[in-house]
Amino acid sequence: MKPNVVLVVADTLRKDFSQGLDRLLDLGFVKYDNAFSTSNWTLPSHVSMFTGLFPSQHGVHEYFGINDMEEYGRLGRQAMGKFDNLISLLKHEGYRTIGVTANGFVSSLFGFDFDEFYHIPYPPLLHLYDSKLHEFVRTKYRGSKLRLALDMIRAGKIRELAKISASYLQYYYLSRTAHKGCNLILNTLEKLDLSGQFFLFINEMEAHEPYSIDLAKRKDVYGEYVYNFLRSIFLNSAESSMIEHYKRYYPIHAKRSVNCVLEIITELSKRTEIDNTLIIVTSDHGNHIGESGRVSHGYYLSDELLRVPLYVKYPRDVSHDLKVREDYVSVTSVYHLVRALVHSEALEASDSAISESYGLPHSLPWIRSYFDLADSELKKYYSHRIRISTHNGYAIYDVDKDMIVEHSGNFDVEQIKKLREVL
């Protein structure tokens, strides 16, 4: 009988803040020390995990002209419908596919069509479900909720006002608690029917912003994070107060993320035979917490954003040829590993990992609500860059300029040929 499959993603958890996951080794997990995400933010990285393809291959990535999340939704649905992926592969093999996620990007809106789907409310991403409404609120009424409320009451838009108010109230409430949906994930997991063959995907957001009630008291709580991320790009550094905020709070929330994963695995061990289950624990990307003036995630191809934890619990008596053998592992290996086990196909080994960026992940209206930049200026920040990571170091290759723009001192520049092979 083919093994059940479980994929747990600790969203935004950096490799260097994930040491607590070593407790998984006592349960028979294998740890991979050099795992890299294909992207610096959620959607491209998850599509890569599910399809085994890089952003330049599946087409879900940043580009100049993105105006709202609906366009990313279209790209996600297109890629997940066009390419074989974990959901379609395992559905074809008779698996029941289950998604439990606190991240709105990993939903049917973006092409992730699980048989059963459980969305765990996570307020900062509520705008994904009504992107036009929230884009309007951010651009026209940023900093003046009272004026927004009065205008909506005058216009008779009481239902829309209640929707926005509910999202903010829920946001403030959850910001005061220790968890960002982990308890709800565990409650959902306890009630799931895990009989028969299943593929279970779980995304927990404990390491993701927001980090404290301090920011919730400000006029535009989520915007404070976005503004400082953009500021680190356009003005070379986030505000010093925000850098201190990240340095103080990220380690706390990263630890909560680790504990959430451990609780999930503990619950799974009660509910199913984990010795006959393939369990993969990883992250989609990390976070900057002040390095070189940077905060949050996106745009950059740094270790802080790309190095992720990776632990795998193989089913009992699995052949060596069906295990990941790379010294440098890409999250694309998630798809290839599952496919190898389901079809008994040997996995190819690799000695490098590829990551990509095409520019800023935020919409142009959102960027312009903070920075008054002409198209000619903005376009300078949209360029296809590829990073290759190996034992010899790393290099970042700008495809548009056809040149290496950054590399470590001991990187063998001949390795750049491998970058061209994936174009």
C-alpha cells in the first residue's frame, strides 16, 4: 500500500531560527542542512513545492504591472491547472487531498484545489478575499478610518463597513494572543477523518508578521510592515524602530512556529501510523530582521530569505534510491520526492539549489500609496535574477543584464552555466 503523505509548512521560518525542530530527529526524521526556497515569498515558493518547477518554469512570480492580488490568483490557477502537481498527482492515485492553512495564498483562489479545505482566519491576509475593497481602503483612506466610516455610512454601505470593521477587530484580537491560528489548526486536525489514503497539507503562520500589539495601535498596522519593507529597497534601510521591532519579536514568534510544528506532529502520531507515512516539514521562505537595513521578505535573494529548514520522515523500509540525496536541496524536491515514492521512481541527486526573483511582489497602486515614483524609476527594480547555491558559495545572475551581480569569494564562476540551463 502506498504511504500517506503529509506536508507541513512553517511559513516565514528561517533556517537559523529553526533549531528546535531537531526534536523531530528523535522520531526518525532526516534533517537536510542546505535546503533553499525557490523564491523569497509565499506564492511562487508554494507553487514550486507543489509542481517541482522553478518560478521561471511555472510562471508564478512578480512582474511590473501587477495591480492586485486577483492577477496573482490568475497566475496561480493557470500554473496549477497546467502542470502536474501534488494535488492532481495524488488525486489521480486515489488519495483524498486535504488542505488546512492559515495562509490565504494556498487556497483555490490561487489554484490549490484540495478535496477538503479548511481556512484558518489570519487577518493580515483577509484582503486577499476582497482585494479590490481593501486596495480602495488603503489608497484613498489610509490613516483616516473615521472619514472612511462616515463616508460609508452616508452612502448606505453598512454591510461593507461591517466587513472591514470585523477584519480589524479580529486582527487586533489575534495580535494580542500568542498564536496566529495554531490552536485552530490543531482543533481542526483533531476532527479530521484520516482513514484511508490521504495527502494532508498544513500551513501555519506563527513566524509571520504581525509581531506585537505595539503596531496594532498605529493607524495602518499592516501598512507599517509593508512601508518599511519598501523603504529598505527604495531608501536602503527600514526605520530604526522597525528594525528593533523585528529583532525583538521575530525570535519569539519563530519559537512559537517551531512549537506549533511539534504539536502538529505529536497530534498526527496519535491519529495515524507515522511509520507508514511520508512527512515533510519545511518553510516557504525566511524573513529579514534588520540585516543591511532590511525587514520582512520579498525581492532579495539573501540567505535570510532563502535558507529554510527541511526535515523528512520516510515510511518504513523505503529504498535509498527513493530518498532525497542532494547536498544542496531545493524545495522543488518536495514534489519529486512524493512522485518518486508514489511511482517507485529513483530520485536524481543534485549539488546545487536555484532561487529566483523578478522584482517587487506588491501591486503598483500599493507601492505608489507610499512612494511617488515614476514608471521609469519603478522599472529599475524589476529584473529577473537567479541565485545558484553550492558548496563553493553562491552567485546571483541578472538575466536581463547577462551578468553576475553578486557572488561569494569562493564561488566558481563556471557554475553560472547551470543558471542558463534552467532558463
